[in-house]
Amino acid sequence: MSGGSGPIYLASDLHLGSPSFAASRARERLFVQWLEEAATGTGHAAGLPAREIHLVGDLFDFWYEYRHVVPRGGSRLMGAIARITDEGLPVHFYPGNHDLWTFGYLEEELGVQVHPAPVVREWEGLRCYIGHGDGLGPGDWGYKRLKRLFHNRFLQVLFQQLHPDWTHGFARRWSAHSRQAGAHAATEHAPEAEWLWQYASEYLRESDAEIDCFLFGHRHAPMHHHLPAPAQRVRTRPPAYINLGDWIAHFTYVRIADGEAHLLRYNPA
């Protein structure tokens, strides 16, 4: 395993559990192959073992941690993550809108570093803003109100009192509807119409932080576009918005190496 000076790998939106057991299992095997190749510097990452791996939300179509119950499914993925962190390679997780109910299991059992809010990291001079992306930017007011309820601790405790078979059945139906609504037209218009592109542009205008690259998931639409740089600042490179895409239709990821971010598609040998 690496962890020293290798590349950074990022991926998001696997949505394990959807739309069927067979389809989910096939994607899970493929994603685990990608993950282990990134960790060991083989396959698509030949000669480029990861320094860090960032999983940017919605790995599961629904995830809720009870005190003594772990949701069914995803065992191959969780086993792979545990093996990787046991070898000393940092794995970071950014909860998405489908798997935001994490209460310590991923940290304690898998050794994952969980980031409930976006973070800023810098590698070889490339300053990156990383988060799942749900609830950011203009619009989507219904979900933003719902997200506040999702984070309400009292409502979470009430939810825990219900039998997992009932809550997971209900939640998976809601997740399917939410996923279809959230990704519905991300590739059908110019990047300027994308909520996350708009959020990143506004962030650059309003913040003193120098961000070179905004990395989000959520929208299931792989894209890499420049952002307008504030006129009063001198920059050595144009800031960029990158959407990681998904592992349902696109099988895309980002590799950061030598101060550059590349949006790539996984093509297993």
C-alpha cells in the first residue's frame, strides 16, 4: 500500500442496493476491483498506488446505523475498505443524501475518516474543495428542508424505535424516487445552469479562499468545466468544477497527481 507521495483517487454514487440485488452485486464487485487496484497500484492505477482514497457519498442507496444492527449488503465493499485501512492507507468518506445516517460504525469498524461537511485539501499546489454536493447551490428547496429533518436527533431516535425491516423497505422506496429526481437533467444543459457549478462560482466570488478545483458527486453527471475567476485576483490556472459522475451508468472517477485533477472512466482489463 502507498500513502506517501502517490495520487489521490476519488469516486462517488455507487448506490449499492439499487435497482436490484443482481445489478448491485455486479457493480459492487467492479467497484471493489477499482478500489483495490487504486490501493495497490495495479490495473487502471498501474505504477500509481494511492496516497489517499476519497469516497464522496451515496455508496449505499440507503444506509442507517442502528446501535446493534448493520444494514444488509455491501459486505464486499466494507471488507475491501477494512483491508485497505488496516494496511495504513487513509480512506475518507463524505456522507451523501442517501447514506448520511452514520453514527460511528464506519470509523470504528472500518477505520474510515468521515467528513459530514465539505473540506478543503491541497495536494502539490492544487487546492480542492470536496463534498457530496447535496443541498448546495440555489434551488431544491424541498430537499433542503427535508435535510434539516434528517439531521434532527430527536427524529433520528424515533426512527430507531421502528423495526429495521419496515424502515429499510420504506427508505429504499424513497431513495429510488430521490435518486431519479436528483439526477434527472444534469447533462441536458450548459454547466452554468448546474446548481453545483453556480454554488462554486458564488463561493469564489464571496470567499477569500483560493480554490483551484471543486469536486462533487450527487448529480450523476461526469463533467469537468472551468469556473469564472474573480476579476480582482491573479491566478496561475482557471478554477474548475468537476462532477465525479457515478457507478450506475458512467463508472467514472478522479485521479489527482502532480497538481492536476483528471476525470477518468474505469475500463477494467
